[in-house]
Amino acid sequence: MNYHFTAEPKEASEHTKRAHAALRSYLDFEDKEDFELAQKGMLLQKESLTIPGNDPRQPVWDLESYGFLKGDCPETVNPSLWRISQLNIIHGLFEVVPGIYQVRGYDISYITFIKGQRGWICMDPITSMETARAAKDLLEEHFGSCEITAVLYTHGHNDHFAGAKGIIREEDVSSGRIKIYAPEHFLETAVIENVYAGQAMGRRAMYVYGSFLPRSPKGNVGNGIGMTSPLGTSSLIAPTNSIAEDQTVMIDGVEFQFIMAPGTEAPAEFMFYLPQFKALCTAELTNASLHNIYTIRGAEIRDAKAWAYGIDDLITRFGDRTEVVFMTHHWPRWGNSVCREYLENQRDLYKYLHDQTLNLAKLLFDRCV
Ligand SMILES: [Zn+2]
């Protein structure tokens, strides 16, 4: 059998070592600002984090298995992936600003809780019921009993809605006690990606995320936007309120200015600005990495130009009024100039990808004729 295609983990090849060394000298690994930002506002942290599921042999979520990340980056791992995994493993309950809180490190994505007049508004109840419930338990450990009055799904990827039944009851949604807000076409797009293509994409996702690989410097190290996808139970509660256009909606006494971003990171997606907090939520349009335009797991292809223009629109409309940017993967940015610079850099990433793809395609064509 060809050596390269066995399941046995192996040492880094000379080529891999050279590529990793080149990256190590290209990026500034002495810059620790992200580590400060990722820990800013921490209110509560469990000493260790393992979330059990139905199978006693296999926890749904186990950060303890990533203990090896405390060491220096070995030759088998891309140093940038090692660094972002050290950031993604930081877990706990965090205050974004007084009134906005996030539980991080309990899933591949973050769950956000916003204090309303009567109770709590939950944005993006993560991937599995078990991890969502554990995150809400952490919130309640700090604040006491927290009644959920509304839920927001920013988009139809399952790491943003599938844990809903872990924190709310479907009866409370059908009775009208809890409203669920989602962008127009959320359900169709969620079904297309998670049901029609679900089985194929789920299998590809297992390869992409390495969910079943042993955690080790030669196995699963993390996947950039988070550690990995949790195992556990998925759920879906259909939204009750569809947001179809840019509009302002009062939700449990909090003013949400919704900004639509269809056809960007997801086919249906919204972001929002909260004037009371001078806070901008970019959903998953921005984070601390660069998204794939064509995902390896097979999600619908993304439009880098629409994406760049979506972020540019945010800067034009809310740039002067924003004091904090928070998102659904990765830690927030604080301070107006820092927020602006962060948004501009993220915008430019996608615009550059778009422009250079066309530019290089043209050059290639010119050479062929
Ligand atoms: Zn996500």
C-alpha cells in the first residue's frame, strides 16, 4: 500500500517542515493581542470541560483531550492552526459589554445571550442540545435562573440553530411565548444544506473536521473556526418571525436594527446593530480567519463580491457608531478605530479574493489565445 494513504499518523515530511518553517517566519507569533482579547470579560470558567451525551464511552464535547495544545507547536502542525486552536480552546462565560454575554468554547460556535426587559434573548443556540444546555447552565450559574424570551438564528448552518431544544421547549414557541427570528428563506436553505445534502455533507464534514480522529498533534488539532463539531443531539424548531429586509424590530425591549446579508457566508443570513449597546453583530460574515469560498464540506458556494460589499455596507452605515463588534465564531473587538480596522481588513480579504480570481483567470486566458 502507498505509504501516504495509510491511516497511521506519521512524522512531518521535509516538504511540510519547510512550509511550516516559512509560515513561522512570515507571521508575527510574538503578537499576543488576540490572547488578551479572547480572555477579556471572562466571568466564569469551569476548571475542566467535558460534556457527556447518551453514550457513556463518548462525550459530546471534550476539551480535556486537547491538553497537548499547551506545548509548543510541533513540526506536524501548521503554526497558524496551532495558534488559533490555543485561542479557540479558551472557554467560559464572557461579558462583551454589560448586557451582552457569550459562552465560548462549548461548541464549534459561540452562543450569545442578550439581556432583555423580561428575560434573555439567545442568539444562535449552537450545534447540539447537550452543548447548548451546558452553555445555558453556565449562564445560570452566574446570573441565576435565566428565562429565554426570544431566539435568533443568524443563518441556516446547523452550528447556529441545532441546539435550540436544549434551551427552550417547542410548546413555548407554538404557544407564542417565545418568538424565533431568522432571515427570510432560513428554513428552505437549512433544509437544502442539512437535509437534502445533509448525508453527503455530513460525511464530508467528518473528514474535514476530523471529528472522530484522536486528538493529537498528528490527528485532530482544531479546525480554525473552532475546535471541532460536537457530537450530540440535533434539533430544529422552525422560526416564527421572518426578517426579509433591513428593518428595526423591538425584541423584549431591545432595539435590533437588522441588516440582511443573503448570498454571502450563507444563502440566508442577517447581521444586526444594537444602538443601546453601540454593538454590531456581524454573525458569521467576519471572524479571526478567512472563510472558504467553496467549502470542502460542500456547502453552497459563496459570493466573495457580495460578501465584501456586505461588510462595506456595515462600515458605511454603522462604522462611526460602533464601539464593539461581536460575532458567532471568535472573540470580539473593542473600540471604534479597532472595530473599523478589523471590518476593513475582513472586507478587503474577500474583495481581494474576488478581484484576483478574475485577474488571474484573465491572465490565464490571455496566455492561451
Ligand atoms: Zn458557524
